[in-house]
Amino acid sequence: MPPLYSINGLQFICNYIIGYNAMPVHIKRIIIDSLKPRETTILDLSKALCEVKGVDEVDITVTEVDVKTETIKLVVRGSDIAYEELAKVMNEHGTTIRSVDEINVSRAKVIAPPK
């Protein structure tokens, strides 16, 4: 049975092609609904998230402001986003993931070496 991955309640299976080598699945884009303290700036958070392995681009939009917190929408793009590391960095900045609203994954293409 292929490995089962869970991303904040969303589950997907890394599919294998029968008769071929396993092709890993890479997270290319993820949209996250999140809550952060007002003291954490979106500039600091976005810079920290861009340091995560596989992340090329981070967009953050503030969607709601309360006295102590801000609700934000993050759009993270990259070649192979390390979700666990992304969640860890967010947690270190006091940011909680409320939901993963969209995700885009793709299979890595395995290129055979030239003969």
C-alpha cells in the first residue's frame, strides 16, 4: 500500500505506477488560512517562510483584523515545499494553521540516465 500523508486534515495517497519505479509527489502550491498575533509582521513571516526548503514565493493577505490577532491567507509556491518545515516556521512565529484551503501537487518526472 502506498504511503498516506496528512496535511492538516487533508489526506492524499502517493500513487505508484504498477511496473515502474515510484514517482515522488511534490507540493507545488498551497493556500493556507491562518491566524497570527498582531506583533508578528507579515514582512517577517513571509521572509522566514521563503527560507523553507522548496519554497520560492510567498504571498500573504490580511483578511481580518482583531485587537490581538490577524487572520491571513498565505499562498506558498515552490518546486517541492517541505510542509512540515513550513508549519514549524509558522508555529515559531506564533502563527496557527486554521485550514489548508487549496493544494497543488505533481509527480516528479524520473529521467533515465543516458545510455
